[in-house]
Amino acid sequence: MVKSINSRDYNKWRSQFPQENSSIGFVPTMGALHQGHLYLVQQAKRQCSQVVISIFVNPRQFNDKNDLENYPVQLEEDFALLSKEGVDIVLVPSIQEIYPPNDTTSIDMTSYAHLAQGLEGDHRPGHFQGVVDVVSRLLTIVKPQKLYLGKKDYQQLNVLKAMVKKEKFALDVIGVPTQRASSGLALSSRNALLSEEGRVRASNIYEALQCAKASALHGEGLDMACAKGKAVLQAAEGVTEEYFLIANRHTMSINEVGNPEEWVVFCAAHVEGVRLIDNVEVFD
Ligand code: PAF
């Protein structure tokens, strides 16, 4: 059975591996694990001698109270899945361990604030501040050599790469491709909140992204690519678009997107009241 520990016990476990010789891969999560998370774990296992996963539903990154309250929590199922993957340690810190009441500090994001603007940054105010705060605190506890993050949260990946560099964490950030159901629906903890029919409807998000990508690859230009993708979404029953945009893969800018080689198509949409995000790189 997998060993679940708090940060004090983690420190004891961690002290047996000297920083200069250790090879610890870290997968931070908010639980409700699915095959996408397990794929991150599998990549980490391939490249590192120890794999640590954290489960912590981070209140600071939820701008919507209902979203936080509805976030699926299923620790027993998570532990069972991780046991099968042969994970070494599951860090399950308490809220006080991550945010001690006397510590009100936040990471200064000024030098990479542009990466956190637009897309999720505009639609979820304060979200990325919450993400960099929690991940920096987790990294300080875990002290990994490699950090594994999914490309489904593409903007988060870019923001966290910048945070790691700025805060001088000595580790590599590995962006792992999005895992999908056979329908194309990106695997996400939030899919657990959808009915069977909702999942079928939600797969139109991937259809729309693929349609925009095909258009971009045919050289039809950004406006046409977006228009074609949006048309697929609008025709899909029960899917409400929040945004459908093309941005530059490095800068996240939607105004200066560069060449199609640098384009990523992003979508946020609602199905059965559940907010879903996905993206595809035009050239992967
Ligand atoms: O991607 C997530 O699940 C979360 O944003 C993360 C990185 C675990 C931070 O809470």
C-alpha cells in the first residue's frame, strides 16, 4: 500500500537522499486522479529513482467558491490507483502546513506577469497567483530534481517554468502531453462531474480545436482558424464557449502570435455547469 505522509514526515524521509545525488521526480496534483495523472507518474518513474506525488486541493487558486466546493475529493480511490503505479510517497499536507497562519507571503510574479495574462489569467482572476504560491511552497518541501506538469494546463506550465527560473529552484520542468479519452476528450478531474452524455458533448471541444488546427495548417490564417473552431463549438448541443483563442506558445500573447509554428489553440467551455479547458499545439 502506498505511504501517505504529512510534510514533517516527508522531511524525515527526504533527508535520506542527499540533494546532490538524489533523483526525485515530483507530480503535484489536487487529487481525483485519472489516467492523465498516472501518465505523469509513469514518465517520472522512467526518469527518476524516487517519485513523489502530492494531493492538495489549493483554495488559493480557486476564484470561484462553488468551483472549490464542488471539486471532487476521493482520497481512497487515489491511493488505490497510486499503489498500482508503485509510487514511493504521497504527500498530503494540511492547509496549515502549506499556509501557516502567520505566513501571509506571496510570490512576486511581476517579471513574468505577461504569461499569466489573457486566457485563464483573464477568466480566473488570482488563479495563477494561487498556483505559483502553492507550487513554490510544495517545491520547498519536496526538493525534487524534476517537476512533471501536464500540457493540458499549458498556460500554467509556462507560468510555473518562469516561477521556477525566477525563484532559482534547481530543477527541470517537464511538460507532458495531454492524455485523452478515445473520443478526444482531454482527461481531467472535472470529467468525473459530467454525465455519460455530458462527456460525449464535451468531446466537441477537442473537435473544435482540431478543426482550428487543420485550418491553421492549411494556411487559412488566424481569424479563419478561430472562426472555424468556434463554429464547431456553437453547433455542439450543451456546450457553451467561454473563450476560443490562438496564442503564442512561448509568450501566451494573443496579439503577437508569431508564425503558425508557434500557435496554440486554446478553449474554455462549460458543459453541464462544469468548466473545462483544453488546447492543441498547431505544430506538435
Ligand atoms: O494542475 C493542478 O492540478 C494544480 O494547478 C497544481 C499544479 C497541482 C497546483 O495546485
